[in-house]
Amino acid sequence: MMRPASPAAPQELDAWLIWPALALLLFGLVMVYSASIATAEGSRFTGSQSAYFLIRHGVFLSIGLIVGAMAFQIPLRVWQQAAPWLFVASFALLLVVLVPHVGRSVNGAQRWLPLGPVSLQPSELTKLFVVLYAADYTTRKIADMDSFRRAFVPMAVVMLLVGGLLLKEPDFGAFVVIVCIAIGILFLGGINARLFSALVVVLLVGFVILIWVSPYRRERIFGFMDPWQDAYGRGYQLSHALIAFGRGEWLGVGLGASVEKLFYLPEAHTDFLLAVIAEELGFFGVVTVIALFALIVQRSFVIGRQALTLDRLYAGLVAQGIGIWIGVQAFINMGVNMGLLPTKGLTLPLMSFGGSGIVANCVALAILARVDYENRLLLRGLRL
């Protein structure tokens, strides 16, 4: 007879997942401080306190770790039962943030809900809840994965509704990440190959149309194609990011010695944190960050595949969905910083400044660790 599960012990957690995640979180704390000192000192909003962003990021990180520890205690079956309701809640928040005088607008984007001294960004929670919902949907529809009407259409309608709200904010980057999560989980769940191919083609055409009908998105594409043609206008962010990479060379100019963060590179502590890392720590610093992200994504797919072999479809899809989320968002952010992709307002997961993103990332990693923990219990013959 299987014995009841005991509380998690250190040896029951995947060290190749936990340590890289902690390394990125702590490294991000250091780099957010380094990248934000000049901005904090030069802003009346922060009271000219050099440690303003460090303190806030540290608080968000502490909250994320505490909430993550609580989330780890929740069995996957509970997450599965709650997934549809969590998704509905995230949809409601995306509606609320668009209500005039309720959602807060920054730089022309209305993405935040003010909650006293902090702000909630619903799109960050939506990414997590889409992982949980898409995995639950695929699990329930696993017998209908060959059906266009029963498998594809309902998920497509839901994603279009969510996408419409995100594009109203506008938050095109979050929309791309969420779509990748949804179609990735459907693909892993065994959706018909022809349906999947048609879906990819439709999405690509849709993205092209969304870019073409939006003047500011077109400007970003043109700025990406040749940032030096208008280095003080539409190519400003990318040109300074590339300068930061060029100055860093192999070993960087030294921690804290970045010049680009001194009011040249916009959003240095959020969207363009990797450019500051490249300038201060050089090629080897960037490669280290990439390797840590690659390891987390690799472990998520290993953990997911192990869950699938144990006949735990929902847990396996959740684990791999989290890997898709972190991998796609990190890839887009890095691509933007390096000039490989058009400029898009996406932070670097686990590292960039931002309360909602850090908390959502910590909860996602805690759920991933829970999948691994339950796998290990089953392999040892214990009851969940």
C-alpha cells in the first residue's frame, strides 16, 4: 500500500531547477540595482533615493518567494480544479484595467491596476493562468484533438477574446507570449498536425496584419530593420542597446560602470536589462544568463515528460507550458536587446524590475517544482 506523502525535503527537489532559478532571481536583484541607480537618483518621483528600485524589487522578490512557497504546498489536482476559475478571474482583471479612471496609464499603455503603494499588471497573471487553463482544456479534450470544431475552435475563440483585451491596452508582447503558450500546449497535447499547421499560418498572417494596421508597430519594424537610419528617433532604443553590447566586448566594463544606463538607454532596469548586463559583464555575462534560462527550460520539459510517463497528463502539460512561457518570453526579450527582433515591451523573466512579473514567475516555478515533487513521490511508491 502506498504511504501518504510527507512534506518536501531538499533531496526531493530538482537542484538543477532550483539553483539556476535562485541564481537568476538574485542576479536580477543585483543588476536591477546597478541599472537603476542613475534613474532613481535623477527622479523626483523616487525622492532621489539611489536604492529606490532595489528596495522595491527586493520587496517584490520576497513576496514572490513567500507566495511561491505557499503555492508549492497546493497539489496539482487543486490547481486543475481551480484553473477555469483563475482564467475567468484574469479575464475579468483584463476588462477592469481598461475601465477609464480605474486602470493606470504609463507611456500611453493602460496595463496597471493601482493598489495603494503598488500596481497589479493583470497580463502577467494571465500568462500563468493561461498555462493552467490550456493544460486543463487539453486534458479534458484529449479524445477530440483531431476535431477542428471541438478542439480548435473553443480555444481559438477564448484566445481571441483575451488577445482583443491585450491589444486594447495595448500589450502586443504579452499577446504573443500567451498565444505561444496556448498553441504550444495544444501541440504537446497532440492536436492534429494539419490543424496545427493551419493555425500557425493563420497566426502569422494575423500578426502581419496587426503590425501593418498599427502605425506605431510599423515604425518599430522599420526602426528594427535599420536603427542607425533614425538613431535619435524610432531607432533610439535599439541603437543604444547595440552600443551597450559593443562596449561590453568579452568581459565587460565592470559591474556598475555602464555608461548607457546613465539616461541614454530607456527602461534600462526593465525591458533592456540584458543590454546593461552585456555592457557591464560582457559576452560571458550574457552567455551565463542564457545558459541559466536554457537549463530551466530544459528541466521543465524533462519534468513534464516524466509526468507524462507516469500518466499525469495535466501535470506534464503544466510543466512544459511553464517552460514554453519562460523560454519564449526570455527569447523575445533577448532578441529585442540584441537587435534580432523588433522592439517590444517585454521584461526579462525572473530578472527585470516589476512586481507582478516577479510574483507570477515565482509562483510558476513553485508549481513546476510541485510537479517534480509529486513525480518523485510516485516513483518512490508514495501517495499524493
